[in-house]
Amino acid sequence: MEPLASKIRPELLEDFVGQEHLVGLGKPLRTAILGRHLFSFILWGPPGVGKTTLARIYAHSLDAQFYELSAVSAGKADIRKILDVQSNGQPKILFLDEIHRFNKAQQDFLLPFAERGELTLVGATTENPSFEVIPALLSRCRVFVLNELNKDEMFRIIDRTGYTLAQGAKEWLADMANGDARQAITVIENAAQLYKKTTLPALKDALQSKYLRYDKKGEEHYNTISAFIKSMRASQPDAALYYLARMVLAGEDPKFIARRMVIFASEDIGMAVPTALVVANEVFRAVETIGYPECGINLGHGVVYLATCKKNRSAYNGYIAALEDAKNYGNLPIPLSVRNAPTKLMKELGYGKGYEKYTDMTYLPDDLKNKKYYRFPEERA
């Protein structure tokens, strides 16, 4: 049975919803489609925002032979089969979904056919093509960046399903799907099939997928990230890995998880293992360049490392205490000895006078001269 998302997929540009910066009046993809311009390009954007639909509309406008492959399962043999098909004077357009999953050798194989025009490549990716597509292939393709669908666009697509949703249900669904039209349509279809209705409770009950009980603006989101951080703080890698797995399965933005790990490295580990910040930053970098699903491995590696590090909050606590005094006392006069003295007048006024690189004399303002922000507490395993 054909999925609802496929049934209601628009076939004409005028029915397409979203991406006005690409398909609006005078915009590049609209110009290419209406002008029947044949060239290779890559669509880069999050899931469910219209990449496949735009590729199909583009191919239809050119009356082209259209082939769809997923880089997850396809290989060189699949491309050879397409090349062997008689063209009958029609251009051949290959839509390669998840092009970032093609390795370098596979991309190298594809390159000459795209270069000679034997195939026109339309790639789709959720990952930055600068990192995932070889330079030679990338230089022969234009890159179009697609955005998450906004709430009004999501409402228009929800209405197109033919099912009537109350405003509250529609609002919840648009928030839950997070700009992914296909996800929203699938939830509606599941609710209609399972419960014969599309009320808010039915939609929530039908959500027997990775998004179950994980509204990204709801309580479960905050409960899970809280438990994740507290498990690392308590040096419990098993618990931390469990809550990480829940977030990954729920479709949490991996960069959100990695950002919290970077913060944790300085806040909770700090001076006990200063290089923890380096590791956390490298995890964030890996998440940015690799993406799901493989970046879950990088997150797991980083979580175990951070959870098992010794903990020392002295730098964090010192910063917070200094921040509080800076707010409460305002701009206290800086001691003359550590003021900048770029001019003769400033030197005559005593700026920089008596400065010593290494001294026991405090350089804090007079009102705070006895303050101690940074202390050396016991490290905790």
C-alpha cells in the first residue's frame, strides 16, 4: 500500500510548499525548472523538507529519464545499469539520496559520467557537502541549501493530507515534527489507521516510533538531558550511556548533546583533567562532520571518557563568584600598576608604574583585594 506521504507528494512546482528562497519568483530552482536548464546540483537540508520532491519536479520539467538510488544500498553496479539503458534522446537524471554515504571510490566512479553529461546528478544530503562530497564532484555541482519548514508551511502540508485536525493537535504535530513534513504525515496516517481518528491523544498514541514521549519542547526532553548530565557528574558511565541512547533514538539533535558535553568538560571536570575540553570539542567536531547514525559512536566514546574523568569545579565556581562581584560592584578602579600605558602622559600619571611580572601583590581592585575566587578543592573520581 502506497504511503500517504507518497500519495500527496506534489508533482508540479506550483503545489510545492516551502523553500521560497529557492522556488519563489525569480529564484534559482524555479528559474532552472521553468527554463528547463540541465545541470547537476546537490540539495542540502534536513529530512522531510522536499529534496526528493524537488528532484522529481525538476526531472519532470525536462521530460528526463529519472532514476532514484539511495547511497546507503546502491553501488557502482547500479550506476552501470542506468548507463546501459537506451536514452532515446532524453537526458538521464540520477537522484542519489544520502549522497554523503557514497565513499570516495564510489564518488570517483560517478565523476566522469557526470562530467561528460551521460548522467545529470541530483544529490540529496542532510550533511554538509563540503565535508562529505569529493572536491572534484562538488565543483561540478551547484549546492542549494534547504531550510526546515516553518509552522505555517507545516500547517499547509498537514491540511493537504485530507484529515481534519483540531488546532491544538495541529500545533503539537508541527512542533513534534520539527520541520519534517514526512514525519508529520506519517503520524497522521498511523493515527487514522490504528484509531480511526486524528485527535491529539490519537496522534500521541500513534507515535510508536523514536519520537515517543520526546516532545523537544516538553518535560521528557529536559528530564532526559538532566539525567544525562547528572549521570556524567556522578561518574556513572552506564547511566550516562543509557540516557545518551534514549536521546539518540528519540532523534535529538546530536550537536545539542555535544554542546552540553563541551560545557560539562569545563564546568564539572575543569582543572582535574584540562584536556577533557579538547576531547569534548573533538566530539563536537566529529558530530558536525559525520552526522547520524555514525556520530552516535563518537558521542558514546566521549560520554564514557567524560563520565570516568576526575571532577573539579574550582575553575567554574571561581568564574561564577567573580561574575557575581563584577555585577554587584560595577567597574571598580583597576590598580594603576596593571593599567595600559601607551602614552607619555599615562606613564606620568602612574599607569603601569611598579608593575612586576611575578609578584605576590594582588592585582585585584582595592575593594576586592582579599577575595579568593579560585580554590583547590579535592578532586573527585
